[in-house]
Amino acid sequence: MKSYFNFSRGQKIGVVTLAVIIVIQMLFLNNGSGISIPDPFVISPEQYRIIDSSESKDNKYKKQNFKKSYTLTQFDPNEYQSSDWQQIGFSEKQASIIVNFKNKINGFEKNSDVERVFVISENKYKELKPFLNIKETKVKGENKYKENVVRNTPLVIYELNSASVDELISIKGIGEFTANGIIKHKNLIGGFHSVSQLKEVYGIEDDNYEKIIKQLEIDKSQTIKINVNELSIFELKKNHYISWSIAEAIINRRLAGKLSNLNFLVPDGIITDEKLNVILPYIEY
């Protein structure tokens, strides 16, 4: 390696001469000719103004993208079509769901009906609420939103345990979301034995509950019975009303002999009398 760094006298003179020439050229370019080599790390005032102007435009554009592009005024949600809902911040799909919900409950009667639409978030409803202005309608000829029951037309009564989603939606006060919730809850509990159980379904409150039950009846024979003397702890637990602790207590008591009632669950502190009365319609021995 040492041989690579050994220079003859002539080579040394050549290296020194080349270095001197390079230094002279640099001095000539920077001073003598008036031509300067730009420093890549130095920005002139004019260049800075151009860059600053460009960034300002970009920032302005970005801010505009996030700025709310609509102004809310008083409006009747019953008069809004899909395009109107889109103009106040909803997507095309969300707007379609809102309109369908309105049609299926026969029109919004009060502000809280708008809040029930699942695509309208809590924050969005708070934004809309001050501007909601639902007009009262009277029965005069054709009712645009079918808010009032046509007189002299008998109500159609549906059996709750066998009613389809479409049949439930046709009932005043039930939309698609609530109808699906009713079917799901029915399957969880093994069928309804009382219309009062509808209050356990999310979306059904006292105001629309009173309207709904006018078109419903119950066939208790369609509830699924649970034989507490035969089923395993896992099979007992499949019923929504039977918790793990209830199922375990039934299995343990069953070891002493065949069960004829579940009254022992109350004094043992497993459940209350009220909860026992809810479970009993599903029990057989």
C-alpha cells in the first residue's frame, strides 16, 4: 500500500501546479469576471418571496378543503329530498337512508324522529336541531307524507312473532332499523310472550310504543320453550334472559332431583321476582 502514496519529484510538482491553477480559477470566477457561483444553501429575497407566495396559496387551498361549504337555515326535514340532504353535508348513500326512513315512518312528526336516523350522528343532530322546523299537517285531500291515518280504513293487525321485516315496517312508528332490531331481539329471547317486551328493543321509546302496539298481537305458542331438566348449561345459556349464574344454579339444583319450579333462584339471591317472571314463560319441566 505504501507504493501507492509515493510520488516522484516531477509528480509532486504537477500536483502542486494543478492545485494552484484551481485556486486561481475560483478567485477569477468570484471576483474578476463578476460571475459568482451560487451557494445552494443561500436563498435570495426574491426567491423567498416566490416560495412564500406559493406556500400561502397551498395553505389557503388546504384550508378551503376542510371549510364547511354550506350554511344552515330553517327547514322542514319532511320537504327535503336526497339532493337537499347532500347539500348539508351527507353522502348520497346517507341521504338516501334518511329519505327512506322518513317514508317508512310516514314522515317526521317531531325533532326526535330525525335523531332516530342511525346515519345522523349525535354531533350532526346537535348541529341540525336549531334549524329543524317540522310543519303540522292536516287531513285535506291527499296527504303528502301520509302522517295521518286515513279515516274509515281499518288497521292491519300483525302477529309479532311471525311478522316479517316488511310487515313491521308498514306499521306506523317502525322503520327498517327498528324492524330489524325487533327480529334480532325475538331470536335472542326465543320469541315474544308480551308486547311490553318491545320496550327492550333499541329505538322503541314510550312515544312510538303506544302507536306500535295498536297493530300487534301475540301468539304465545310460538315462543321457544327451555326444558330445565334436560338441557346442558351451554344450551340454557343460549336464551338471552338466562345468564351464566342462572344456568349454573339450575344445573347445581338439578343434581338433587328433577326440578318442578325455579322459585329457589329468588331466595338464593340469583335473580329478582321481576326477572323470574320474565323467564318463566320460556320454561318447561
